[in-house]
Amino acid sequence: MKNINEVLRKLAETRLSCPTFIIDELERLYYESEENGMATALLESDLLSNKKELAERERTIDHLRKSLEATVIPFKFYADPNTYDPVHLDKLGYIIIDEDGGASAKAALAAVLKALGRE
């Protein structure tokens, strides 16, 4: 039954006598169920909104993880002194990587690998 008036009409049609306290309780329960239905709808709406926000955050995290992954290869290259040759000093002179022999790249690589959980 859709509403309390319909319940009361059915009671009258069947000529059932019903004490006032029962009718009062029926009305109270009907209105309580309506309020609960509205609260449920609001909670479901919040849940859907939270799921959408979570999905967006997961996409952002995935994008950031891929960006971090992309930095691993160049950091590994510059962190390994075997991948560059200081012979260029004769031709090109001083370059920044010669300053620390790849120590900055090693530190950056360690930070990236730690962030990726690949220490």
C-alpha cells in the first residue's frame, strides 16, 4: 500500500474495528518508513558520489605512478657511471653530471623507487 490513507480506507472497508493506538502506531511507522526511504536515497547518492571520486583518484594515482615509472630509465642511466664517458671533457669541457658522478641521479632514483614500492 502506498500511503497511510489507503491503509485506513482498507480498514474501514473491511469494517475492522481498530483501537486508536494501533492506528496512531501505523501512521507513525508509515511516516518513519518514508523518512528512512529518503535517508537511504541520500546515502545511496553519497555512496555513488564517493565511488566516482575514488575512481578519479585511482586514475590520478595511476597516471602519477606511470609518470614516476618513466623517470626510472633516465635516472638509472645517469646514476651509472659506466653509461657515460668522461672522455668528452677533452672535447666539450665540463658538464653537470661530472660534478657528482651520478650521485644526484642515484638519490633521485632511490626516491622514485621508494615511492613506487620497489626499494
